[in-house]
Amino acid sequence: MEGERIKSGKVGGHPYIGLLRDRGILTLWAGQALSDAGSELYRLGAIWLAVGIAGADAAWLPVAQSVAMLAVALGAGALIDGLSARKVMIGADLIRAAVSAAVVVAAFTIGLSLPLLIAAGVVLAGIQAVFDPALQAVVPRLAPEPHRLRALNGLFDVTGRLAVIAGSTLGAAIAAIAPPIHLLTANSASFLVSAGSIAAAGRRFDGEEPAVATPATLRQRLARGWRASRRTPGARTLLAVAGVSFATRALAVTLGLPLLFSGGRVNGGLPALALVLGATAVGDGLTNLITVSWHVREPWRFLFLGYVLRGLGLAAIGVAALAAPPGLAPFAMAAGGFVLGVGGSIAFLQMMPFFQTRMDVADATAVFRLRYAILAAATMLGALFGPVVFRLWSPAWVILACGAVLAFAGLWGAGARPGGPARAS
């Protein structure tokens, strides 16, 4: 009886409680949590080191990572689809551990340089684009029932977001007692533990070996998602606003915030940066936990409310950096980060069912692939303009402007009603 209740997801007062009583899900969740925390440590440490070495030219790091993500996501699917998801995830974690450790060794031998950090970032970003599809292949095997699958997707989403809290908090603690390079040391160790936890879960993740997909060109892989989005009212609007969100995040959060703190424009250094990023993750995670089971009457407007809140949160960070008293500025910026996180969770949780209830699985998969490509392209564009933009305007004004643009895009999207009935799921 208890086993049946666990499989039905009806254990405890929250859907996540029942899921985590499944040993296989618990093992995979623990491994993914460690991997996500490690990725946050690397992201925090690498951009901090890159900004310290090259200033605004550190924008080339996220540009190179985005190129790698785009190329690997669109070009390696046929190979990855034919492999065991469990072996792919273990191998990905081991490679990421080795690359992170190699950067640490280089720091104490030949020294760090921007090209070295970019090379490591390219490998890690490409491996992430391999790890994520493998994880998506595992999830349906653990929870094939529709209601459990939806809850499990939400659980992994909130895990990734809450891992930012752990990574940011741990990063601040490491930076307080050791050089920032040891953020990458902890990152390497976290990937090793993650690989071990996935290996310990056994072969439940493997399932039947899928047939290798027929390779397709970049144009063919993107065209199906574009055609599906054209046939679905509202899809292109959603993808356009998502692109604006990705680009403003690359410019304002990935580069703007580190420049603010590393340049002394706002007091606090790396611990204050970690505070703002951690507050964003708290807002994101709490919103996921609270709203995952809500039945929203107007999901379209609620979705774009998320983007409006993201924009307002970014704008509040910029205003706090410009106008708040020096001693209070990091805390005021953290409050803006919390709003930014709330908006991000609202937008993401409403976006997934929008596509899933209006498209069949093949079309929805193609559109998610297109969204991934838009993420990489928008990140590249935002980061490419970084060196020019930050030489013309201060980081605080850039962050404020990015927030205003995103809030306006959210308002525009909310007014563009999608129309058309949703396909029955």
C-alpha cells in the first residue's frame, strides 16, 4: 500500500514529499542538486576571476560558453540519444570535474589567463548541453504518470534554483577564507560526488536503449520548431519576450553585477554579489514551492506578470546601486534580486504547460529546442555588446535600463492575447 501511494505521488501534503520517498528519484535528485550547486560555484568563481583579469572584456567568457551550448545542443543530439542516459550523466560529471580541477592546477602552476578561462568555460558549457538532454531522458522513466511527471519537472526546476542559494552561500564562505580559485576546487569535488550518486542509483535510469536518431542539419532542426511556433497562437510572442529576458540577463546579471562589485562602485565585493544572487534564488525557489499546484484562471497574463516582475526586480537593483546609502546598497539590491527571482519562477512554471497543452510531443520538443537556441543566441548578443555598453554607461544604469526594457516587453506580451483553444492533454 505504501509503495502504491509513493508511485501515485499521494504521500504527504506537498507533491514533492511523495516523490522524494521514491529511492530512485531521491538518488537522482541528490546528484542533480550537487551538480547544480557545483555549476553555480564555477559560474560565480569564473566570472569573478575573468573580470579581475580582463575587466569588461570578460564578456567574451559568456559569449564563448553560449556558442558552445548552441553548437553542442544542435549538433550532438543524434549521438547522445543512442547512449545510456545514466552513463552519459556520469561521464559528463567526470569530465566537468577534471576540467575544473585542471583550471585550479593551472592557477598554481602556469597562472590564469582569460583564454584559459574561456577554454574551460567552453568545455563545461558544451558538457552541460549534453547532461541536460540526458536528464530529460531519465525523468519519464522514473515518473511515467502525467501528474507525477509534471511534479518531478517542477522538483528538478526548484532544485536547480535552490542550488544557486547553496552555491552562492558556499561561494561567499569560501571567498571569506580562501582565494576565489578554490570555488572551482569545490566545484570539481561536487561533480565527483554527483557522479558517484548517479552510479549508486543503478540501472533503473537506463530503460530500453533508444534507436539512434537520424542526424539533421542546423536549419532542419530549427525549422520544425519555428513552423510549430507559427501554427500556435501566442508562441512567437512568448519566444520573443523570452529572448529579451535572456539578453537582458546576460548583460545585467552575468556581467553587470560583477562589474558593480568588483569595480568598487558598490561596497561588499564577492560576498555582496553572492548575497544578491542568493536572494534571487530564494525568491525563485519559494515561488516554485508555493505556486507549483496553483490553478491559475488566466495563465497567459500570469505568465507575463512574471516577466514584468523580472524587469522591475532588475530595475530596482539598478536604482539601489545608484541611490541607496553605501552600507544599505547590497541589501536593497538583494531585495530587487528577490523580486527578480519571483518573476522568473512564475514565468517558467506557466511557460511549460503553455506549449505542452497546445502541441504534440514532437512539436513541443522542437519548440523547446528552438527556445534553447534563442537562449544561447540572446546571451551571445547581450554579452557581445557588453564591452561597448559598459564603456559608455555605468553598470548601474545599464542594469536599470535592462529592467525597464524587460518590464515593457512583459506588458506587451500580456496584451497580445494568444487566442485559440488549448489542445487536450
